[in-house]
Amino acid sequence: MYKKGLYKVVSNVRLSAKTMQMVLEGDTQYITRSGQFVNVAVEGKFLRRPISVCDYDENTITLLYDVVGEGTRAMSQMEVGTMLDLLTGLGNGFTEDEPTQHPVLLGGGIGCAPLYNLAKKLIARGVEPVVVLGFNSDSDVVAEDMFKELGIATYVATVDGSYGTKGFVTDVIREYDLQGDYFYACGPMPMLRAVCGGLEWSGEVSLDERMACGFGVCMCCSIETKSGVKRICKEGPVFRKEDLIWK
């Protein structure tokens, strides 16, 4: 179930050259699982902007977002006190109670965002995850400190080798011989394809796609899966590895 409401910007700060962190105050009762997203109305724009929830508590929502177009640029300029129209509680999130003892969280770029709340939920369950983050270069690295402050092992890969392991998240797994029994992944499609094809473990991936409505009516984000046509905004964005068809 999703809900439309007004939320107040209480913080909006830059984390890197292109990434912002926004904290909103308002009703969070419809956000029930890590990996769900909100749809943000931006003045002057017909379509809302879908943004993954990085973290949430009883009355605040934390969003990480890259400034990539006019809508997110407008969001980056919003001041404290600005009121935003949001749809919350959208999408099907990660399976937080999966019976895993050695989960590995894999985030590519801004895909690291929804993994943060998931890491907190796993830790609260008594399960200690390992986190692997991948970026293009050192100037893109975000959220590393956030995960480390949770007290969990956190590794970083950069494509150009300017920070951490040179290469991709899969290279980190090989370099450090990380032994997991389940993975949760969010990032660009090439990364998710490589993860699903390269890891023997079962797992879940959060897919990114252009959306219009965000709640399953327009069907524009539909994909074919082994169990039929699914909507990324409704049945997803999180899908089990075994259900996906990679073309």
C-alpha cells in the first residue's frame, strides 16, 4: 500500500560531486521494507522522480540521489523547510528475514543507497553482512563511512583503480575470497548481470528502470521473468536471481 503526503526537507547536503543526501520529515508508516522507494513530485515536471529509500525511522526518510537531470538538479537546490509531495511505500523490497548467516551486500554507484537500511535490519537480527561497493573513480565514492560506522566489513572497488580494488564488485569478491551464502545487489544492469552470472549463491537484485506512475498502472516498466510479465515498480524493484531472464 502506498500513501501520498507532504514531507519537510530538514537536511539536503552534498556527499560528492554528483551525490546528495536529503532527509525528510513526515509520515513513514507506509514504508515497511528495505529496498522500497518514494516518488517525488518536482514543481514544473510532469513525472515524479523515483528515489530509493536509503534509511527511515518513525518520522524521517533519508534519500541519496545523483544529480543527473533537471528534476534532481532542482531537488539539489531545495532549502531546509521546503515541503515536498511524495508517494511513499512503493515497490516490493528485499527479503529481510531470509535465513542467511553470511549475506553479502553489493552496491554499484547510487545503488548503495537501499542497502544501508537493509544492513541495519540484518545487524538487528544478529546477522553481520559484508558490504562491497563499486564506483567509477574515487570522486564518486559515497556511503563507505556510513556502512563502516555500522561496524561491518566494507570494501570498495573503482573501475579506474583510483581507490580500493581496481575493477568491479566481483573483483573484490575474488580478491578477498569472500564467502557468502546469499547476496543482495543494487546497481547498474551490467553489474547485476555479472553478479547473477558469476556467483553461485542465491540472491536478490533491485532493478532500475524509467517509471511513470510508480504504482503499477501504466505498465511502462514491465519486464519478462520466468514467472511471467512483472512490473518493476509493483512486483519489483527487487527480484530473486532465479526469476530473472537476462537477454
